[in-house]
Amino acid sequence: MTTHVQVHHFPLFIDGQWQPATSGETFHVYNPATGEVVATVAKATADDVDRAVKAARKAFDETDWKAMKPKERARVLNAIAQAIAANAQELAYLEAISSGGTIRRISSIDILQTVDLFQTMANIVQEYPFSETLPIPPFPGPAHNFVWREPIGVCAAITPWNLPLMIASWKIAPALAAGNTIVVKPASYTPLSTLKLAEIISSFVPPGVINVVAGPGADVGEALVRHPQVDKVAFTGSTEVGRRIMALAAETVKNVTLELGGKSPNILLEDADLDLAVPGSLFGVFLHSGQLCESGTRLFVPDRLHDEVVERLVALTKTLQIGHPLDPATDVGPVISKRQKETVLSYIEAGKQEGATIVCGGHEVEVPGCEGGHFVAPTIFSNVTNDMKIAQEEIFGPVLSIIRYHDVEEAVTMANDTIYGLAAGVWTRDVNKAYAIAGRLQAGVVWINDWHMLRNDAPFGGYKQSGIGREMGKYSLDAYTQLKHVHTSMVPELGKRKWYQVLFSRLHTMMKK
Ligand code: NAD
């Protein structure tokens, strides 16, 4: 399928306006399905980061944005949701031509999830305890005490290329709901939908509340993390870059949340309904060509079911149609880049070298009409052991490792034997058994008889090296607010303030004179 796409041009979005980069430089965005240039984008430098942060600072310090009442803020969030829905077609198109995600998935999941996120935050912000009153303390004397939750200030959001619109929104929606301002740095492969989103949002907020600076992570991302006027950094990306961000943020002791990589275990129990578990496990691993942080990339299968499960998985995988993301018939699109394709193929080679068996795929794919594209066949390895490189490292491509187990104890131990802890899953007809296992899995989310089921009102984030903090729902408001304790004394008489006597031993006698 050849698309004769119009080449778009996007400047930076700073202080409520489209602005060129100070350097005047631009970079290309390519369609990973064809290799065609689909856009040129202004390439920010540290000077542009400084301009964007100062605009965000000014909007935070000098407008009444941060003091807006929750009800009014909910109105803004609902208006943004409506505007996203009104621009759904353009957003979905920009997302598909740059990320390689299928238009079928983006239009039906990503857009709806994003609209619902802003609406959900609109509801949550009205219930959120921005001010709580504590009971009168018994000691040392009566007082009125409040706990206030205040916005943190200028937030920096750094996002990856796999789900650009959703992941930027997971940061923007709670940041705005709590009254912060924000500067977003999208991944250079996929800045388009984030830039468009900023333009949409800017109609409803003061200039400077939302800004987007696109450009290389090592320059633009680092400048943002180091900037002394940035108060919080929210990062989604690889664990490797997450470690670097945490170290850089330490220089100015910034508040940091990190959503990082995964190697999520999917445990099939002996009593699983295979009619559900087989398609469910493939949905869990091959959606978006396996480029989802919480993909179920390690499938643990009991000895007794092993051969049947492998056979069924292979048969169903062979029905997947690989093609152009804009073709509604496409099930699996490309991986993001030539480099990513080579990385995935090198992991496939490593799996073979370590003795795993390819039962399906294992090679790149030529798609007619998409000759410059980067396609890898959905690949299944059997005979994988949990210590192999393909079972321990995040591949971020369409590769499933099947690992046999003898008893459930062994499966749970292997499932937890990873540096990651983002997601996990269990397939069984016995829900009590599932809860018992869920309680032992070291992961931020556990799906029972399903996969990829994120909710906008449920927390999402990782255990272990999959991250710090949680996004979505009221939990994301916790991450975008800081606590202030306000104490008002109810004891006006000096003589009754016995606690002052711990310093002034003579105060009592002096007052009697
Ligand atoms: P990446 O870590 O390479 O890049 C993420 C972002 O960080 C990009 O915008 C990049 O430009 C920027 N960046 C790179 N180096 C930087 C630096 N030194 N300082 C500041 N910013 C820098 O990740 P990616 O390849 O874009 O995305 C894939 C990774 O993201 C996978 O590891 C995946 O698991 C992870 N991911 C995690 C989640 C989650 O919610 N836990 C969601 C999606 C993706």
C-alpha cells in the first residue's frame, strides 16, 4: 500500500504559539512502514528549552492558573476531551504515519482512552482531597491542622515513541488537573501528535501552561532535566535512560517519576481455558508489534499443556496480516526504525545461539508497496530457559519466549526472576488460585484471564527497575502535587503553652510577677 503523504511541518510550541527553533534547524520524521519523510519538525536546542521552561514558569507564577477551583479545572479538562474527540481523525493519522501503530488500534483504543483520560481526570479532580482537616491533637495543645495538596510547579515530561499520544496525555492530564504547567519533550521518531495535542489544549489554558520542544534526548531531554526552574520530571522510556534521568535530576533534587521497561511474565495454569488463553496471550505480546512496555513476552506453560499450546499459538500467529498501518485490514505493522528492526533480529539470533527453538517467524518481512519499511514477522521461541538473554532483556519487538514449567511454585519463582516488574498475568478457571498467585507476583499490574487492560482510574507503574511512582487516576494526582501542613494554634494564652517551658524554664515564674 503506497501512500502519497503530504509532508507536514511542525514548529515548536512555546508560550501558546508555534515558534521556530532558535537555531532554525529542523529534523525529519519518517513513516516506519515505508521509509518516506512525513514531516519536518523544528529541532530544539538548550536555548529553546530555556524559553519553554521560562514560559511555563511565568504561567505558573504569574497567572491564576494554579489557583483555579477544581470545578473550573474540571470544565477545562472536559473541554479538552471534547476537542481531542473533534480532532480524532487528524491525531490518529499523525500517530499512525509516524509510530507505525495500526489505524485500527489507534482509532479504537488510543483516541478513546485519551478522551476518557481527560474526562476521568475531570471527575477525579472534583473529589480529590486538595485540603484535609486533621482532628484536634491531644498533645501538646489544641490546634487547627490542615493538609493541603499544592501543584509542584513546572513539570518536564519526556516520552517514548511507542504510544506518543497516550503517554504524553498520562502526564499532561494530571499535571494540568493539579494546576501545574508543563514542558513536553516527545521522542524524535514521533513528535507529531504531541505537538498537535499541545495546540488543541492551548485553546483552553493560559499561554505557557503547555509547551512542546522536540529534539534529541541527549540535548533537549538533558537540558530539561537539568534546568533549575523545572520542579518535577516525569519520564517514560527505557530503564537505561531512566537511570540517567534519575542521576541528572539528583543535581537539583527534583521530584521524579519513572515509567520504564518490562519483561512481563504470563503464567498459564493447567486449568486455563485455552480457547481464551491462546488468543489472549498473543494479544498480550504482539499488539503494536510487541512494542509495548507491558507486553507479555515470557509465557510460562505447564509440561502437560506445552505441545498443544505451542501448536495453537503458531496456528493463530500465522493468520496475522502484516501490512501498512493505514490499511484497516492490517493486524501487525512495522517496528519503529531500521535500527529497531536490527536490534530485534539480533535478539532472534541470540535466542538461536543460546539453543531456543524458533517455531514461528524469526525473520524480517517484505511487504509489497512498503519496500522501505521495517517489518519483523511475529516470532515464537520454544525451549527457552528463563536465564537466556531473550528471556531476561527487553527486546521491544514481536518476539514471544515460551518457558516450560513443572509446578506452579517454579513458574512463580521464574516469573519474578527479572530486574523488571511492570505487568504480569495468570490464566486459570480458579479465581482463588489466581488471586493467590497475583499476590506473589512482583508487578505493578496483574491481569487475570486478560492482558493490556489499563484503566484511567487505576494506577499504572512498575515494581523494581520498571519504575518509580504511579500514573493515572487519583494516584497520578498524588504524583503531581506536594503536601503542605498548615498549623494554627488554638492556645492564645502564653501561660498555657507548657511546651514553651522546654526552652524557657523561667517563663512561668516571670509571668507570675
Ligand atoms: P528511550 O529511553 O530511548 O527514550 C525515551 C525518551 O527519552 C525519548 O524522548 C528520548 O529522546 C529521551 N531521551 C533519550 N536519552 C535521554 C537523555 N539522556 N536525557 C533525557 N532524555 C533522553 O525509550 P524509547 O526507545 O523511546 O521507548 C521504548 C522504551 O520505553 C522501552 O524500554 C519501553 O519499555 C519503555 N516504555 C515504558 C512505558 C511505561 O509506562 N513503563 C511505556 C512505554 C514505553
